[in-house]
Amino acid sequence: MKHRHNARAHRQLEPADARHKPGSGASPLYAINEGVRPADPGDDAVPAWVKRRVLLLNATYEPLTALPVRRAVVLLVCDKADSVHEDPLGQVIHSAGCSIQVPSVIRLRNYVRVPYRARIPMTRAALMHRDRFRCAYCGDKAETIDHVIPRSRGGEHSWENCVACCAPCNHRKADKLLSELGWTLRAALVPPKGQHWRLLASTKELDPQWLRYLGEGAA
């Protein structure tokens, strides 16, 4: 009896349009229950909304991270977070006792203290955001990154020596110095500051609903 009671205690949520064959059980593509294996993000059969991520805010509206939809819905169901913005393209997920619109931004009910680290880690995504996806030399759309002082000539892999770059400029520059080419940088190379940059360092694609919480660096 105790085992049967615990099994019923789990709450499973499915989108309203989910269809299962009789006797097949809940599909792992849609199940939100923490006891069910999530679908492989690379599975072509997974609906687009399942692959979306949700911005998690602290109780103070400080951006913390981007969560999988499944985890965000679990926080809402467990009353640990509230929906701030719903995803207009998202599904409405139903359970026996409630219906939840898939959110794009949620906020924790209780404040979580985040360990402070002064320097933002440099990643390709963060560098592209800092340089606004524009080549630091010509201003065209950036496709790669470049070391201003080439690694072969002692340049470091750092915020102060890396820039977003288009393929033609990257090819022309090769292992040369800017002084040898007569080139100049379009902006000073400085490390970004602010907690939201930790999110930008790991997320390239941003939901437009997130921008108001991510500051100027996300624009």
C-alpha cells in the first residue's frame, strides 16, 4: 500500500494535444514528471517548445541561468517559482489539478545567494555578445573569433586580446599584427561586468522577453 501511495504522489504533466496509444503509457517526449526520463534534445521527434529554455530570475529579478522547460515547469508546480512572462509560442500543459502555460521567464520566490566571482569567463558566446556579433575590424557580421596579437606571437586567449571577426578579415590578418596591416580596432577591448554576463557566456540564442533583464550587453 505504501508503494502504491508514493506512486500516486508523483504529478505528471502533459500538453493538451498529446496523444498516446492505449496501454502505451506516458510519452517521455512530453512528460514533466521528475521520475520520467527526459527526451534526447537531439531527437527530431521532440516538439520545438520542449527544446526551448526558460530564464530563471532570483527573487530580486537578477538573472541566474537558463533552464530547460521541464525543470522550469517543475519549479512552478512545486511553488518554488512564479511565472513572470509566458511563452506566446509555448504549449499549455495540463495535469489533474492545474494548467500551466509554458513560461519564457520565471522568478524564484525565495532569494538565493550567488557566490561572487569578479571576472566573467570568456567564451565564444559571451565574446560575440560583447562585440554585438560584428567584426571588430570592419564591422561586418562576425563568424569567428580572432586573437589581436596572434597566439604564435605570444598573444593570450583573453578578453583583452580576442575579438569577434568576419571570415575575410580573419583570413587576411592571419598571424600579422594590426600595426603591420595598418588596421585599428573599432572599440576598446574590455572584460564585461555584471551578473547577467555569466548567462550570456553560456547562451547564444536569447528570447526577446529576456532582454529587459540582461542589460545593455544583450542588446
